[in-house]
Amino acid sequence: MDRRTFVKAGCIGSASLLIQGLDPGLRADTAPPAPPPVELHGLADYKASPLGMPGLFPGRVIEVRDQKAIVRNRISQPIVHQLLERAMKELTGESSARDAWAKFIEPTDIVGIKINPSGAPACCSSPEIIREIIAAVRSLGVPPRNIVVYDRYSYEIDLGSYQALLPTGVRIVGIQDAFTSGVVGYEPNLYCDANFFGEWETRSYMASVVAHEVTKIINVPTMKDHSASGVTGALKNLAYGTFNNVARTHRTPHSFTNPVIGLMCTVEPLRSKSVLHIMDGMRQVWHGGPLTQVQDFIEQPGILMVSTDPVAMDTIELEAIEKTRSVHGAPSLWQHDASSITPDMKAFFHDATRNLFFRQPGHIAAAGKLGLGVAELKQIDHRLL
Amino acid sequence: MTTETSTPKALGDWPTLLGDNARTGGQRKHQTHSPEKAVWQFRAGGAVRSAPVLDDDLLVVASVSGVVHAIEVATGTSKWKFRAPGPVHSTPSLFGNAILFGCDDGKVYAVDRHAGSKLWEASSQAEVWSSPVVRNGVAFFGSADGKLYAADAATGHAKWSRELGGRIYSTVYAAENALYVGCGDGKIYCLEAESGKILWATPTGNGIDSSPAVVDDLVLIGSEDFFVYSLNASSGEVRWKYETGLGIASSPAVSGDVAVIGSKDGFLYAFEFHTGKLRWKTAVGEVVTAPPVIADDAICIQAGGLFALDPSSGKIVWRAGLGGAIQSVPVLAPDTIYLASLNGEIYALR
């Protein structure tokens, strides 16, 4: 049982009823169902921004790393500060960090910072990095009340203690709690409609904070494998953290995260508002993602990546996690071996050869075909500092 | 006249976070048995992040949906409910006939315990998740605006406020003349209760979500820097600190010479609080963020489910598969355990 399920299940004492997607009627040796048609409803007359994905620097990914940035699971605020400044200057070609940030943010912006707290506390967007981003945005003249740190689930933000760790004045928004259904916090006219497995609710709605409140989004994904999508990076953090009712896209062993992740990222105004992606690779989860708390599968490479292109960024992330898995003798994320599929959460969390779904790392290349960025590794300008 | 929230009127009362202002973990001279059944179940209609409190025949529970419920413990039925203008993450506290709690609209409300009507409100500039604590007729609370506030507990009129260096989610420990509180800037503060003057501030390595306990001139608290700290209450000098595996949002409960606190690494730790020597540590869940409570014969904590541990060995003696929580704490009454779950279900277990 994963932690999210564990917390929920612990509350009502009926864990087996709550494990999403574990349908014994669907066996690993069954053929994948055909992808259903997916209907997207974005803002009809929204004028696309040139800053929107893939943004000002398509195909460019800056990677900075310092092993001293994280020592025994603790992140160094001063080193993160240096890493982020170097990366931003390299990405933009500007000589000052302030000028680099000014390419994306104006003083009048309402800036959303999309965190990923879903693996908290073991691996989530580091508050130290969020603090640096907030400081940089504020240095441009954006007042704290116009900075919104957000994600879908308020209880996951709470588990990460972001509310206590971020500066005063900044708004911290959990779009929903884990136990309330309905569309409160979501925009009913902006949605993705598809029937994947015969579910009763076929729509996933866009968060109102994205649709109506923020004018720019800085996306802060973490570096993790994902049991359904292969990896969770910039694309998935945006898509599945902006739309509700997304767990329905995967039911063991099958996953429609490809093409849904990319499709959701094309919906306006999400696409245009997402101007910068800062991947927190201080920790790297190479198995058990996105929710694992098992430290055996979490490395601490001290990486930070910045890009305006989420496809290129996730392509680099996928390569890195594949490499780590290979070092540990774990099968490739591309492997679709029916014997590796298990409905047993405990087996999945503690055995890197097991998985819950046939992973879909192809969602990254699919997003590339939708024009969201560069997926071909040879075409990516990957600068390692 | 009641001057503080620390004095239960009856044996079973549990008027504030961890039972009383002394954060003794609600220890009671009665046994806590493994529950066999739920006597009643109450649905709060929204997630419950905070802990319930008990006053005689009323259990008071605050919901993130903004509704504060007063539940008749004999029947599990609603006596009244108060709808606040915003979400309520704060653990209520009882003061005389008033129930005090913070709200995300930046205010602390006092509600009449019999009628559920508003008595007064006190304002801050951002959400109040901490629990108001009353001592000598003054209510103290921290706010996410970075200020600590003192207000007349009978009227809500402001007495003073003091800006600290970060968001305050830690609940104040109110001693006779001094206040102790953790802050998002990573410091543990001691302030003069009368004026709010900062007497000392001791830094830790990261922000603080935990609420302090004070025993024998020692301040005990956890930090997101992974350490449990023990400070000299008079000077703020670090007496000892102990490193856990991850950050600490849990708060200490104290019984005898032992302090117990959870860590996000999934363990519950028991220390000899004078020396910092570890008595035991026990894995109770993947993540522990709630405070433990201490009964005569068991330490209870909500971490995914409800766990009861032997105080001397740390061995888990029973567990119940309900009661997942972020900050909720079970209320241990003589014959009943009252439990609030994150999903908004409230139970009376016997």
C-alpha cells in the first residue's frame, strides 16, 4: 500500500477498498485496451504566449550539480542559491541572475510555483529550492502576496511542512483535500474528457488557481521514476498536478499516461503560463516513485536542472534514471514484462524488479510530437556545469 | 474564575492540545485498553487536521471545511456547530465557557461552549493554525504572518503583538511569566509574557513546525533540521540535541523523566529528557507528524492508524486500523478513546 493510500486507508480502516486501480479482473497478460478518444477544452480565445512551452529556449537544458548540495539528506541553502544562479545565467545567457529571471517574470505577475509534495517527506520539491525561487521572484519586485505556492492536495503540502518553512506573505494553496470530491477549486469549463476504463466521471478539470489566478507558472518537479508513466518530471508535475481526477488514467497493469500527460499540457492557459521548469534533483528516486519512502531507492546526487522545455528536461531525467536503474541491476523503465506486474504494494515498494503497471515513458516523446519540446536526445542542448 | 486552559474541571477533561498547558501528554491515572468497538461514529463533513478536545460531556472538533462541531459524547450527536469563514486547521482550546480556535481567515474566534455562538474575535494578518493557549487570562497565539499575539481571553482585545522571523505554526507553551514557541525561521523563541519582549532566541538548522514542552527548566522541541532539542529555559542554551532520520513536525509529550516525540522518518523516540539518552525508538508508520500522548500504561500516537506502545519498552501493544492523521491526537478519557481522522470521521472507541 502506498503512503497516500495508507493515510487515507488508515482513516477509515478499510484499506483494501481504497487501493486505486488494483482490479483483479485485469491481468498482466491481457492485451492493452485501445486508447480512447480524448477531448480537450481549454480557454477558447486565449492568446498563446511566446513564453509558453517549449518557451524561450527550446531544447536547452542546464544541469548543475554539487554533491555537497545535499549531505545526509539535508540540503544546503547557500549551495542551492549558487547552483540556481549559475543555471539561470547559463540558460539565458545573461550575466546577472536578476536579468536572467527578468526574462520570465515581470513585477506585475501573479507567480505560481507548482511544487511536487507527493513523495513528502522522503522526496518532494525541496523547501530550500522553493525559498530561492521566491527570493529571486521577489527581487524583481513581485510582492509576496502575488506569489502562490500550490499543488493539488493540501495534506501532502502539510506533510512536507511547506507552510512553516516558506517566507511570510507568500500564499500556500492546496487545491483540495484528499477526501472531498466535486469540482470546488476547479474550473468546470476547462477539462480533459475521456473514458479510459468505464469510470463514471470521465472529466478531469483544470485547477482554478491555474485558470484564473496566476499569470506565470514556475514548475518545480522532482526527479523520480513513476509506476505508471515511467518518470514523473516537468510534464507530469504540470499535467497531473493541475487537473483533478487523474488516477483513473491507469489501472493495473495498463496506463494511458501516454498520451494524456502531454495532451493536458497543451491545454490553455496552462501551456502559455508555464514559462520555466526547475527540476529538483537533489534526490533521485529510481524505484517506487512517486510516493516511496524507502530510502534504499533514493540517491542524493545534488542535481538542479533548469529549462523552458519540459520535454527536453524530462528526456534528460529519463536517461538519468535509466542509468541509475542499470547500475543497480533494475530492469529498464521501458520493459513490459507481464511477470513483473504485481498488485502487491509491499512487493512493489521493496523490489525494483516489480511494478504495478506497464510504464509509459513514451509519454515524453508523445509530448514532443505535440510541440511541447524536443524529445530527441541528440537534438537537446544539454549543458552540464 | 478560570485563568488558563490548563486546569481540567473534571477527571476526563482534555481542554487543550496534549491535554493541558503543561504538555504532559494528557497523562491520566487510568488504564488505556485496546478498544474493541466504536460506540459511535460522527462525520465532520471535511478533513480534520487538528486534535479534538474534551470538556465534560462535549467533544469539540474543528474541520478544514471551516465547521467546528460540538458533539455530545454520550450519543455521538451534534449539539451545535459553528461555521467559521475559512478552513480551521487549529486545535481548539477551552477557556471557561469559551472555545478558542484559529482560522485561515487570520482570526482567532471564541465561541460559547453551550450555544455555539461567537463571543469575540481577534485578528492577525494571515492564517492561524496554532492552538490558542490561555494563561493568566491572556490568550496567546502565533500566526502565519510571523507575529505572536496576546489578547484578553475574556474579550479578545489585543494586548500586544511581536514580530518574529518567520511563519508561526507552533503552539505556544505559556509558563507563568514566559512564552516559548518555535518559528518558521528556525529559531526557538522565549518572550516575556507580559510584554512580548524577546528574552532569547536559539537557532536550529531549519524551520520549526513542532510545539514545545517545558519541564524542569528545559524546553523540548523538534525541528525540520531532523534534531530534537533540549534548551535551558532561562538562557536558551542547547543542553542536548538528538538527530533523527528526517524532519520533525511532531511535538513532545512528557511523562516522568521521559519525553516522547515522533519524526517523519517513521519512528517514535523516547528520551530521558534531562540527558537526551535514548530509551527506545519504535517504527510506527512510514511518516509520523502528529504528537504522541501518554496514558498510565500506554503511549498512543496516530500515524496512519492508532498505535499504543508500552512506555517502558516502546513495544507496540495494540493498534487500530483507523485514525490516520497529520496533527491529530487521541483524547484518552477514562473509559473511551476519542479519535479524529484526517478524512473527517470522528470515533468514540471503547
